[in-house]
Amino acid sequence: MSRRSLTDEQWNRIEAYLPGRVGTPGRSGVDNRLFVDAILWMPANAAHWRDLPATFGKWTAVHARFRRWSHAGVWERLFHALADTPDFEYVLIDSTISKVHADAAGAKGGLKLPASVARAVD
């Protein structure tokens, strides 16, 4: 499981946006990191909820919590927070998508005449 787990740096970026805090009364954030790892594991392994490994807890509990967070807008808030602070580690600029005028691209210029007209002009 560890190859798909959040790094400490990634966790530190999202922890403040998640509900519950470690040590607070009520629902705490003790297992938030494990829960987020479980959610990230799902699409990475093209798995169904029932395929979730037991190391993440009961799949029914993980699914119920996922639905609660979805209805509460947690995922949307997290997405917007991360979108506002982009990570430029993997920025790539590809010049093949830049449109250039034909004159700048080395295309042959000039007026193209049919062969019969070109001979008559010469």
C-alpha cells in the first residue's frame, strides 16, 4: 500500500482542510490520513469498494465516511484549496501546440500559378 500513500509533504498541504482535529472531542481526525489513503487507493487500483484491503478498515465504514464528506462538500473545498495553490513541480510547455504563421514556419511563399500560366508569363 505504501507506494500509493500520501507523502508527508502532501499530507501537510491538505490536513488543515479536512474535518476533525486530533485530540478534539467528537469526531476526531485521528485516522484522516489513512482514510484519504484509502480513497486514493481506489482509483489507482481500479477497485470496487468491496475490494478495499482490510488495512484501511471496513469498506462499509470507509464508504459511509466518503459519502458524508461528499455531502458536506469536503472534497470540493479541498479541490478548490489545492487549485488556488498550484504545484509547479511538473509544469511542461510543449511548443508543438503553438500556432505559428506560415511565413514564420518556413513555408514556401509566393503566388502559385498553374503551369500553363507560368509558361505564358515567362
